[in-house]
Amino acid sequence: MALLIRGGTVVTAEQTVRADVLCADGRIAAVAPDLAPPKGAEVVDAGGQYVMPGGIDPHTHMQLPFMGTVASDDFYTGTAAGLAGGTTMIIDFVIPNPKQNVLSAYREWRGWAEKAVADYSFHVAITWWDETVAADMETLVREHGVNSFKHFMAYKGAIMADDETLVNSFSKALSLGAPCTVHAENGELVYTLQDRIFRAGITGPEGHPLSRPPMVEGEAANRAIRIAEVLRVPLYVVHVSCRQALEAVTRARNEGQRVFGEVLAGHLLVDDSVYRDPDFTRAAAHVMSPPFRSREHQEALWRGLQSGNLQTTATDHCCFCAPQKAAGRDDFRKIPNGTGGIENRMEVLWHHGVGAGRLTMNEFVRVTSTNAAQIFNVYPRKGSVAAGADADLVVWDPAASKTISAKTHRQNVDYNIFEGMAVKGCASHTISAGKLVYARGELRVERGAGRYVNRPPFAPYYDALKRQADLAKPSAVARPR
Ligand code: DUC
Ligand code: ZN
Ligand code: ZN
């Protein structure tokens, strides 16, 4: 059935224009003023509202098996919560255990994601290395629409990629035309600091940020960036949370290196005082990595987003309920790391970004949708409002307001990191693949309606990078006789 969004103002990364949007067969059929509804079409009244590309959250972990438990929001509940907040696509992560066959992990995640109600794609983490991993990376890019690989520089003894793995994987990714991403924290330092802090008698959640200070992130970000520079590989640094990591990204960009930075809504808006809460459950609910930082870092992150040195916003949505967090009651190192936010990312960024005069509406679209679509190669199918694009849209009511609370959110978790935050500007309607899936508080989702989104590798830009990398190899340098 066709769907007409009538009377709104279309806001994209490039422009703001009065237009109706007609959706048919899952795609946008027309964007123009005063379109007549086809016979039988559903009509959404967008009068006084903005019509924008649906949000893309490029960093989620639905039902992730992690630290002895499994994230509580699965691909069904998590994507449904996203739709309620205007997010119509996620890019989640396949994270093989060390020595686990990478392709079989990918198939496992694909199975779990079949219940998603919104479109999804996967980055694949490289957690170990041998020639089978290299071959599986190639198969994933050539046959399965994967075009980005993730590397955890933390979580020693579990999923941490050492420098040898980074070098091997980055090189292989370049040859395949796929960007690399990193979780930048120095895993050795985290391990040592955790041990020292615990032995000093600090066993509660307040030990968590002490064991992962900004320098630990800054060092890893800089190392990954410099490795990527040597190998000529484009790099995307996930969840940049502090000034030191932002400076590493900014410096590289100023030098002309192709480096991107992502910031989490939580890191922009929640500060580290949460870890000093004497209530274990509340403090533990905020344990995630990298941890929330002081206000000085938050301000730096906003400036990074405003200046364009950070291009995307995400959530790292990875929920654990209080009984799961209780595994670390006597030892902060055992608190499952992760927080939620997919339902609220768009509204908190609108309120504190557009509403506070930090971002224009077009910049808001860029950092919540379009930039992610371009960096991860699904643009203009996603991240745009144009004929032929997927009809993934959000109708945004700038006058609507609400107070965020775990009591009313749809995320399958018992707390909300934005609890009590009043926001003005919310999704009134969300359209996924041309269907109205959220309308003024009511979700109309269909289990399994979400589709896997193939992301092709990059060319010919990467071909040029590969030639440069080959020229830099010792074998290509003429030896003096
Ligand atoms: N950080 C988290 O807080 N949770 C999941 C993985 C990660 O890197
Ligand atoms: Zn991470
Ligand atoms: Zn993550």
C-alpha cells in the first residue's frame, strides 16, 4: 500500500524544503509539493513537522553474549525501541570468540537478527588471526555484503586484538576495499590498572572509570591511527569519549588522513558523577567502556561534532538489567559493560543539539543518519529523502515534549541513562520500508520485517590506496647496488 506524508518540511543533510513524500513498494516514489494521494493510500499529516531520513545507529550490540551473560535487548525488542525513537537502521557487530570460525559466527548472528523489525547490517570483529580469518574476511566482503571490520583494542584475554592482529587485519581489509573500525582503549593498561585498583581495596563501580582513564583511550586511538596511516587504511574510531582521543582523530584529519570519529549520545550527555553514586545498582547501570567522562570531555566532544571532526552519533546500545550487573557486586571488573539508548538517541541529540543551538537541522540529519550511510556505503539507499531511496523516514514533531524514563521506554532494560531528562522534539511517526511502524506512541511492528542490508566494498578510491600501500612496501623500493 502507498503512503503519503503530507504537509511537512523535508530536512536532509543538504536542504530544508517544503515537500510531500510519497512512498510505494518500500521506496520513496516522489518528493514534491502538493502530491495527491494515490487511491487507497495511507496519509500521514506532517503539518508543522519535519520529515527526515530515519536515523542510522552504526553501533549497537543486540543480544550480545558478553562477560558471562547476554545483552537483554534482542534484535526484536532493540530494533522496535529504535523505531519508536526514529531510528530505522542499525549496524550491529558479529564478535567471534578467539579461535571461533569467523564465518560461523557471522551465520550465528544472522540467525539471531532474523527477528529484527528494522533494517540491519553487520560489522565483523576480528578477534584473532590466521589464514582462515583472512579467507573469511574475503568471503564476507565478496559474498555477504560486509564492508567494515571491527577491532577491540581492550578486553585482554577475551576479544582483544593485539598489534599483530591489527596490522594483519587492516592490511587485508584494505585489499578488500573495507574500512576498519577500532574500540580504542589500551587493553594492557586497563588490565594492569584494574588489578591495582582492586588490590587497593576499591571494588565498587567507582573503580571502573579509574581503571580506564582518558590517556588509556588516547594512546590506543593514536596507535590505531598511526598503524592505519602506515598501512594507508581508512579508519573509523568508535565511541570517541575524551579529549585525548578526539585530538588524535583531529590531528590525523588535519594531516589529510582518512580517519572518522563516532561519538555516543551518552558520552555527550552523561558525566562521570554517576560512578560516585553510593547505590550499587544505579552506579553499575552506567558501567560501560569507555566510561562516562567529566564535563570538560563532554564539551570537547560537542565541539568535535560541531566542527565535523566527529561525523557520526551512535549509542553502543548494549543493555544489561540489574540482576546481570549484580555479577560484579563485589568486583567492578565483573560488571557486564554496557548501557542502552537507541530509543532516545535522536531526541536527546535534537534537544541538546538543535534545541541548544549547537547543530543546525541539516547537521542533525548528517550526524544521525547521512554520514553513517556514506561512511558505511549504504548511501543514498539510506540516509536520504529522494526518489528511489528506501522509504525509511521519521516525521519529527519539534513541539512535542516528553520526560525520558525507564518506566515508559520500550527498551528491554530496567534503567535509562537519560532518566528524568526532559526533551522537546520527538519522533511522531516512523516509516520503515514504506510502512508506518510507529505513530504517536503506538508501535505497529512486524517480527522479522527488518531486512539484512548488503554494503558493497569501496572502489576505486581504495584501489588508489592499495597502489600507494604497495609502493611503500620494501620489495618495491629499489636497493642501491
Ligand atoms: N563496551 C561496552 O560498554 N559494551 C559492549 C562492548 C564495549 O566495547
Ligand atoms: Zn566498544
Ligand atoms: Zn560497542
